[in-house]
Amino acid sequence: MNGAPGFTVIAHRGASALAPENTLAAMRLAAAAGADWIEVDAQFVAGTLLAFHDATLERTTNGRGPLTALPLAALLRLDAGDGERIPFLWEIIEALGPERGLNIELKGPDTAAAVAALVHKYVHRGWHYSRFLVSSFDHAELARLHRLAPRIPVGALVSRLPVDWGALQRRLDARSLHVPLALVNRVLVRRAHARGVRILVYTVDQRRHLARVRAMGVDGVFSNDPGRVLGWLGRKARGGPQAAKRRK
């Protein structure tokens, strides 16, 4: 992953403090703020990949019920916040272009094959494998993606420790381990680095938390407000003023 020397700032679901999460508006604001990488959730629905986090519609749209219960045309008519709609994953790749790093998080079943095929499509068009990172809490789905497309970099999301490093390395050849703020520690960072694995921490939106994890030697953070984090790092954001209050 590229970024500031030794440290990467990743926009969590885009600049989700400033615009509705996983929408094109959030992605564009994250890019304008200067985020090194941008993370987006991907679900395979109605034969296509949509940028969406939840299994149900209520939290982030004006719809109700399971995401998979509506036909695609109906999903695309929903308001995903501030008049934005649920985007296709390909629209986000197109909007960010080949120079911006994109972390695609697999959500829901049967995403691996579809994401592998889509990434390959853009690699054939001139994007580089190194501009993609695919992650998930579902390590079986990640392993499936790695078997299908071993050149696509993989990051393992975890929600609890300890981590069985040997199993992760054998199954995933993971480039990075994505760890919650509450669980990261110096021992974990040291052991990961000894195996050549980067530690990325989610989700960091406060200056004191950034200082704490940087002191541990982590390699980067996910943030809902990447421009603000870049400012704390002394890296001037390219976009407009950042929101002081996170979206819910």
C-alpha cells in the first residue's frame, strides 16, 4: 500500500463523516481530502456488485427489509442519504481511477468470484493489482478469492485476538491484518512485522487514538474523516474543511 512513508490513511466507507457511507459522494470527498486509500463494502446482489454494508436496508437508506429482497431496479431507486443512491462497485472504481488505492471489503455470500472478475477486468484496462486490496471478516471467502486470483492482495479483518498467524499465512497469504482499535497492541504489531504483515487499525477518528497507535508502530489507520487525520499527521488535505461531527 502506498501513502506517507511508513503510514497509510484509509477512508472508511469513503469520507463517511462528511457524506453517506459507501456512496459516490463519500468516495469523491475522500479522494479530494487526499486519503491514500479508500475502503468500500461490496455485496453481490441481483447478479451484480453493489457498494453496501448491511444485510438490511433501514440504517442507511429509506428502504426496509433485507437487501436481497428487492429487485435491482428498486434498490437503485432508494435514497442512500442526502439524495445519493446505492452505487455499483464498478462506478466507484471508475470514479477513483487507476491511481487511487481501493480496499474492497467482501460482505455477504458469494462475493469472492464476482470481485475477482471485476478486478481482473480493470487490470486488463490498465489498473495495477497493487491498487487493489480485498479484505473480509469471512476468511473462507477470502481464501476462495485468493485461490481464484492469487495476484490480488488480501487483507484479513479480525474482531478478536489472538490470531493464528500460521493458519492465516497458509490460507490467505495476507499482506495486512486489520485490527480494531480496542485490541491492537505492541506485541501484535511486532509479531506481524516479523512475518512481513502490515497492521492497519480501524476505526481512528480521535487525535489521542492516532497518537497511541502510531506509538505502537502500526502501518496505517481507517478513519471516517481522513482529511482530519491527514491534518494531524501534518499532511495538508486537498479538499475542503472536514466535518467535526461523524455521521451515524
